[in-house]
Amino acid sequence: MSDWKPKRFWTNSTVVEADGGFTVELDGRRVKTPAKAGLIVPTQAMAKAIAEEWDAQEGEVDPASMPFTRSANAAIDKVRIQHAEVADMLAAYGDSDLLCYRASHPQELVNRQDEQWSPALDWAAETLGAQLKPVSGVVHEPQPREVLDVLSFQVHALGPFHLAAFHDLVSLSGSLILGFAAARNWREADEIWRISRVDELWQEEQWGADDEASEHAEIKRQSFLHAKRFFDVSG
């Protein structure tokens, strides 16, 4: 959508029912995706969020201010078409999950990782039926194939809109388990985001925060929180 910036030409944005879900009309004209597909979404709540974004536009349309529209476009134009490939890519995070690679020192960081990451792995074992094994260090150690298969099955079971949101939950946190934890309401999304940043937050405590890094982290945090909202309104 980076080059797609028409000027506002409509007065009213309206949510209407469509075949297979809901869509948004701008003065009676249905919104389309950048690939010219119909912007038909699975829930009225999602369509309402998209309509509110269009209502908020003044002058030129600013895609950066329309996260629900962008996510819906991605679900329709990309994820729906490449569902298996996207699911495979995300499922692969399970074999090198952030939560499984632990520091060997200093002890304070070792303890903090254990306190914040081990409960998430325990939750995954109980809720997802998948017990990943933590290791010390950064050298890759494969996880049991049967465990990865269990996780992969659950990723592939997600529909295109859920999978579009799940893509960001996993890729932004670096963890398939934390992606599932956010999607399934293990804890509040903001807390899950902080759990994903144990290492970075510990480094900040030791050396102080870098303004540019902090700004970048906040952008990622907001994107993570949006992904959770998009997942929730996907039905």
C-alpha cells in the first residue's frame, strides 16, 4: 500500500454485509484491496474497525494510519494465497524458539529468563500439548519432531485472517510459543511483549537505554498489540 495514496473522495464509510462476511462502502462504493480483490472480512467488528480508519482520513489517504485495513489486505492478498507457506514459516519458529535458548551467565539473567520464560513453556505443554526443551547457550539443538508436528498442526489450522495476525505475534516476539500465548490469552498482550524482551530489558538495566533502540522497540510493541487486536476481531 506504500504507493496507494488517493485523496479522500467520500463522505461516509458504511459497514455492510457481503458474501462470506462484511465489507466497507465509501458512499456506496465497496473498498478493494491493493490487488483489486473485494475487502471482505469475517466479522462485523473488523469491518467496523476498518470503516473507522477510513472515516479518520483527511486529505490524502495515509496507509500508515490504517493498521486494520493493512492487516486485512495482507490476509486477503497474501496469506490467503500462500497459506501453507506462511504457516510452515511460522511453525519453524518452534525449532529455535526464543524461550528455549538460555544464557549461561550472569546468574541474574539466567534466573530472570527462567522465571519469565519457563512458565510460558509449561503453559504450552499443558495447553498446546507441546513441551519444548530449553538449552543453555546459542547453539541450535533440534526439538523433538513429534512436538514440532503438534505445533505445526495448530498453526496450519488458523484461517487467513487469524494467520495474518499470528504472523506478527510470532515474528515480532521471536517466539512461536509467545505467539500462541498472546492469541490464546495466557496473559495480557503487553505482559507477553515484555516477556519477549527479557534480554533487551536486562541489557538496558546494565548499560542504560538507547533512544533510537527504545523508539524502535516501541514501534514493534505497538505492532504486537495491534496484531493481538486484529487476531481477536478475526472471529
